Amino acid sequence: MHITTIALITSIIGLISSFFLVGIIPSLVSFVMGIRLIIEEKSIDIARILAISTAGILLPIVMYLNTFGLHLPTPDESGRNFYQQIMINNYSNLAKGLGIAKEEDTALAEENISDSDDEEMTYYTNTPKTHSEEAANSAGALASSEKLPEIFESLDSIAPAERNKGGIISIAPSDDDMPSYGGLPVGTLIVAQYFREDDHNANPILVLQNKSGDLCRYECIFTARDKDGNEMAISEKTVEVVRDGSVFVFEGRFDKKDLGGSIPDAFEFSISKRDPYEKDMSADVAVYTAVEGNSAILTAENKSDKKVKVDAYVLFFDGKELVDCMWMIPQNTDEVCLEPGSAASIKGDAYYRFDHVETFYTAYEAVGE
């Protein structure tokens, strides 16, 4: 067999196996062969070999950088080795980004909701709370408490038929001491606040309650500051429609590349509210979250005759510690929304051990989607 053919076959094998990291070795071999051949004979076939070999070399490198950045491999809390971390990080992110909703996932999510009494899950629908005024006034003190006040109900104590009627929340206090400060509109309460980071991101998270008496649109600007108070980066978020009494989430997302590779010394947040542009549809939507292994499957059902967009946040906890936060948008159309009378699921994989999740969502009419 001619050496050019051998080099071409080796380069193709290398590229294919590079999707599993090991292809970098045959790709290097075919690249060296290609260099030798191109010195002797310049042709399109040899240029093709070099191109395929280069792709096979770069792919594992990109996958590594996507997982660990410019750092050496470090073990994660799940005990996975560096190979498993790279594979899970790259391909689970790809699947999550596609947002593929399968009918079997929907069925599984509904089955798990009724059958998994050993899984601790908490849901908060965007409907008015039924707690007393005393409970609302006590909510702001939750972040500093050592145990959950009795006013916060556990989902496990509520019949399945009653789980999506609102007023259900069991936020654990944050054990993080990240300094943060900011402004809130009148009638808006902080229920809890968290801070989480990984190799790539630094994320402040606020859990808020609308007690203004009105239907509101909320906007938030997070500002990361250094030890001298200088602005390092900002993150802007919007929650389209929040009913009076409802609890909702703001998550600031900061890429560590924009923060000089480290975490800031403090976060500042500035929140404003105004009349919403969209029509609230939370009363016409049911949301369920099921835990499967190290993943959460969120299913949303649109019971209305209109297209609806559902914005959901799933918070993953290990005891009192927030270990992950995922923004999920279930969809079954190209417009990132739910068709009338339909349901869709979306799956999120957590990279850290957790023992329960909590779900918060808002829903509004998808006008123009």
C-alpha cells in the first residue's frame, strides 16, 4: 500500500478517535508523515492529510481547555478522573445546548414526581403565596438562620395534587460569606442569596419575592468589584413577569476570563421594577422536576390555547450548600416556547454531588416568538 494512502487512513482514524481524546496519537503520526510527504511531493492529497491530522490534534486540546482551561487536571467532587470529566463536560454540554425534549423523558419525569418519595425536591410555582404576613416579614432573615423556619414547607409533606398551587418553598440558608450589597425596589424581599464558582465562572444568585402588590417586570445589574471598589465586569438579567407574592431568581454570570482568572472581592446588585410588557401565563402552566442520577429533568405543560415561554431555574443543593444553578427553557418549537396544549422536557446534568433540587419558574405569552 502506498505511503500516501496509509497516511490518509491514519489521519481519518485519528480524527474519528479524537472525539474520544485518544486520536491525538495517530493524528500526530499522520501529521509527521504528511510533513515528510509534502517535502517530497506537493499535492492536494497530501494537503488533505495535513488538514485532517491537524483537526485530529486540535480537537482533544480544545476539549481539554474547555474543561480545565490552562490549569492542570483537578479531581471533582464526584471522584471522576480527568478523562471522564472531559468527556462528560463536553458532550453533556452539547446535549444540554440542543435542548432536545423526548417523549420518554416527559413520561419519566411525571412518573418520578409521583413515585420518588426518597428524592427531596421543592417546587415554586409563580402564583401568589398563601403564607401569612408574618411569614413574609420573616423571609428576609432566612439567609442568616442556621435551620429552616417552620413557615417553610417541605414538598414531601404535601399531596401530589396540591404541589403546584403555590406557596411552597424551602430555601436553605447560604453558607457563603461573599460580600455583596445593593438596592431593592420597595416591596421586594431577599429570601436567600448564594455565590458559586467553578473553573470557568463566578455566579452570584439572588432568590427574591415580589411583595409589591402588583404584577412586575424585574431587571437586575450585577457588578463585580475588586478590593478597591473598582468595576471589573457587569452581568445584566431580566425576569419578564412576576406575580405579587411570587418568588423568583436572578443569577449573575461572570466568565473568569473577564475577571482576570479569579473571583472578585465583592458583588453589587441594582434591581429595578416596572410594568411588564408580557402577559402572565403562570396560572396556565404546570412545571415538574424529577431527579434521575446526577441529573434533573424539568417538564413544563402548557394548558392554555396560546404559545407560552417558560423560564425556569433549578437550584442544586448538597445540604445547605448551593452546588449548581441551571437556567432551563423547555421548548417544542423553533421559537423556544411551548405550543398550546403541549408539554416538553429538558435535562440538566450537575457536575457536583447534590441531595435535593428546588425549582422556580415564570411563564408568559410568547408574543412574536
